[in-house]
Amino acid sequence: MASSINFALKSEDLQQSIITQFQSFLNSLDFSVEIFIQSRRLDIRPYLAQLEERYKVQLNELLKVQIREYINFIHEFTDGTNIMTKHFFVVVPYATTLLAQGEEGVKEKIMEVLPANFTGKKKTNPQEKDENFTDEATQLEQRIAVVEQGLIRSGVRTARLGTEELVEFYYKLFNPGEKDKPAKVTA
């Protein structure tokens, strides 16, 4: 996951520096990356539920009136305006680069993924598969490090998503209508 930069608020020199650094980062990559931007309407219901709880426990009548007016203002404002949240992701591929391997490397990779009975070759042994996985996992870690350093040099903060964050991300991505269900209030 990557942060955003408020580019318009930077000085011209700083803007040029960011552009140059980002261009240098992109030119240094010898593998593909995907930049994914997720825009969603902001779900304000948990905040409104929290305000409702504070309204119920408030003893001062003047503050109760102000909280009620504020709740109404927020509710009307968000209904009339599309307030969006944006999340930025940089996807680093797991698969090895076929172009860098040449024609023979491409044929070899294709033969690896085809079923053994289709190619007429024997299946690779589990130890060889473990070694391939370890090599590719190491290469993936190196790629991630290159991407993280390039983005950091451009002024973008990054955070790797763990398993739970990825599960939540994919769930929200493939179930966009779930936001319309009642929100759970956490105190």
C-alpha cells in the first residue's frame, strides 16, 4: 500500500525533483508492476453512530442541541456530496519475467505449467519444486525491496500488506455492496 503526495502544494523545484526521481525509479525496473487506485465512497455511519452514543450520554442540554445539529449537518452534507476515500496499491508480480529469459526460457516456463501427461515429461520432484519456490520467493522479496526504495526516494510512504489485510482487501474488492449493510459500532 502506498501513500499519496499532495503534489500541487509542493514548490516547482520539489515537483520537478519528485517527477525526476519517479521517472528514474520506473526506468530502473526490469519487471512489471501494477499501480492500483481504489476509490470508494466514504462510509460515515460509524462516525454518526459514535456521535449518537455521545448524544445519549450528554447531560448538558446546550451540548445535546449542538451535537444533534452537528449530526444533522454531517448527515445532510454526506448525502448531498460524494466524499471519496482513495487507497493506492503497487502490485509486484510473483511470476518470473519471461521476456528476460529469452525464447528458450519462455518455452521452458510454458512447459513447466502444462500437465505432465500433455508434455510427455515426468513430473518434477517435490524437492525441485520447493527449490524453485524458494528462488522465486527470494526474487519477489528483492523486487519488493526495489519498489519500496524507489517509492520512498520519490517521497511516497509504503507498507506491505499482511495476510489479513490482503483478505480484507480482496473481500471489499469483490463484495462492493457490503458497505450498504449496517455498520458495527466499536467502542
